[in-house]
Amino acid sequence: MSVVRINAITVPAERMEEFEKRFANRAGEVSKSPGFEAFELLRPSDGRDVCLVYTRWSSEEAFNDWVNSPAFQHGHKAHGSQGPVGTASELWAFDVIQQEGA
């Protein structure tokens, strides 16, 4: 079954709009990566300051290949030139053990 990687990014309220704009303007290369299955950007609606970047992959190897790819580095170049929008991030890793669709 698939693997899920969630990047939990703490984003101050005053930078949330910039965070969303950066994702809206992203290159979109992740969806072309072998083994990619899904992407979702989740904004908190309960007063929290942590956004979740959800991705699902066919395997851990497919995720690692993406992270080590030139396309990933290109997609994160704003960190180098403009600095990160978030104040902290944490990568969570899950294996899908049950799945159900609509």
C-alpha cells in the first residue's frame, strides 16, 4: 500500500497569505514525479497555526526520489532567496494500512 508524508508547518497568522501564495505559484512538478499519488494543502480552521502539506506516494522510495530530485530543489528555491514563511516544520511519516474511497 501507499505511504503518506505530511509536512506540518507552523505559519504565523500574519504570513498565512504569503504561505498560500507560494503554494499557489509552485511549479507543480510533484505531480509528475514517478510514484506520486496525491497532494493536499490543508489550512487550519480551528485557530491553530500549523498548516499540513499532505502527499501520498506508491512507496517510500518514490518519496525519497522526489525529495532528492532537482525538481524538488527548484520548488523550494524561495527558501534560499526569500527565506521560509513558516517558523518551524516537522515531517510526519505514515503507512496506509486501510483505504476507502467515495
